[in-house]
Amino acid sequence: TTNDLILSSSVNISGSLIVNNYVVLTNNNFIDKEVPSGFIDGFNDTFTLSHLPVPGSEHVFLNGMLQDQEDDYTISGSSITFFVIPMAFPHSNIKCSYRTM
């Protein structure tokens, strides 16, 4: 029928499909508003996500403001390093949303 989808060369990897060299993500691959490990103490610049993100899929928020990967931080594996150390203020927070494999 027209509702059937046949993928003769698909591979399932932890809930993801690889179809014609593209990764098709399923709903269980999204992490929303995760607070990464690491202290916001005015000295620490590195924070760690609990899962390995799909490169380029992360959205990093510092005190509610979306950060830019080119201007505000770098990411290597699951480690986020800010160019400017986040200052410790009451209610300071970092939240990240991203996709995983």
C-alpha cells in the first residue's frame, strides 16, 4: 500500500536508521534542557553532557540565552568549553538540547 515503507538497505543503530547514507533519527534520540555536569563557580569553563551529541545538533543556553558555537563555546565529544568563563550568580544555569545517535 502507499502507507508501507520498504527499506531494503537500512540498518538499525540504537534506534536510528541509516538510509542511503543519511541518519534518520527516531523520537528517543532527543535530549531536551539537560543541565550538563560542572560547576558554575566563576572559575570553571568546561561542562560535560551525559550523552555524545550528533555534531552540530546542540543548542547551548547560558542563563536562557542561546550561545553560538563559533563565538561562545567549542564542543569536543560531550565536553563543552566556553570561551568566557560563566560567572557565578544566583540562579545561573546552563541547559543543552541535542540529538544523540
